[in-house]
Amino acid sequence: MIRLALADDQLLFRRGMAMLLSDMAGAQVVLECANGEELLTSLKSTSVDIVLLDLEMPVMDGMETMRRLRLKFPAVKVIVLSSHDEEKFIAHLMELGANGYMLKSAEPDEIDTAIRSVAESGYYFSDAVSKVMLHTLVKKKQVKPTFHSIDPLSERELEVLRGICQELTTAEIAQRIFVSPRTVEFHRNNLLLKTGARNAAGLVVYAMTQGLYTP
């Protein structure tokens, strides 16, 4: 069971999202909060796997909440739900370690996909965000990533990296390259260690800046 928390100050949106997610098999909303401070307090006594986090909230907004979540609850995954598609928001939240970024206008099926993807493989960035936006950011040099000086990636690591860039799940990558999901996770962890990237979005940036992947 995927345990979910909703943090959004708009009650109608929060309740509507909770009703939508109640129909999602294998998931349950166990926590609803109106701001980041309330969320952080509640997480001390309620265990969750994924937080669906709004950016614009009173008392403590989504940006500050993300920072504190990474310090106090590093195992909790975060999907940002926002009405903003500006590059500055997306880039900054990826830097803070968001596991996913979705627009509030997303279709229910995409929300379902995002939650399952984050639960299984630790990340979800839609085409509109992870490919177009990241590519634009790198081209405009608004993101200036620094990576370790590394040995050449193995062919298996390159295959896993391209799968991550294409937003395949761990199981889908494993099926594509004929290895076990555990082996995919092993290569993914090696990629993080080798490149110095902090998350999947960082690996996508690395792949594009090194000419290993083009959206």
C-alpha cells in the first residue's frame, strides 16, 4: 500500500484530489494538511511514502517545505503539484530534490502514473517538464550542473541512463535490456555515484550535457 499525504491550502482542491486518489488501487491518502508546517508536524506521528506538495501555501510554502523535508524526512518522496510551468520553479525544485513535478491541470491517469512511478523507481517527470524544460534550461545555460570527472560509462550503464531519460520504470528498463530490476537499481546507484548527480533529474541533465541523450 502506497501511503500518501496531501499538502495544499485549497480545501476544495485537496478534498477533490483525495476523492480521486481513493479510487487508485494500492494507494491510500493517510494525511491532509493545509501548509508545510502542519505537514512536517504531522509526519512525526504519521508514516507516509509520498507527499503531493503544493508550492503556494500560507505559513510555510512548498519551497521551504521541500528543504525541511529533505533534512528531516529524507526517505519521504515528494511530487510537486503546481499551476506554474515556469523554468525557474522546475529547476529550483529539482535542485532541492523533488522526485516529480506535475501541473495541477494534469489528467487523472497521469497522476496515477506519477505516483506509481515515484513509488517504484523514485522519480517522475512528464515530457513537458523533464524533457522540454530540462533541454531548454541546459541550452540557455540557466542550469549549470557540475559533475564528477568520471571513467567512461559502461554499455549497461548507458542503457539504464537512456531508459531513465525516457522515463521508463525500473521494471520497463529491466525488460528492455534483459536484466533483473535489482540489476537496474544497481546500475542506477552506480550512475549517481559516478556522476555526482543527486537524483534522476540530475542524471537527465548529465546525459544531455554530455550528448548522451537528446529529447
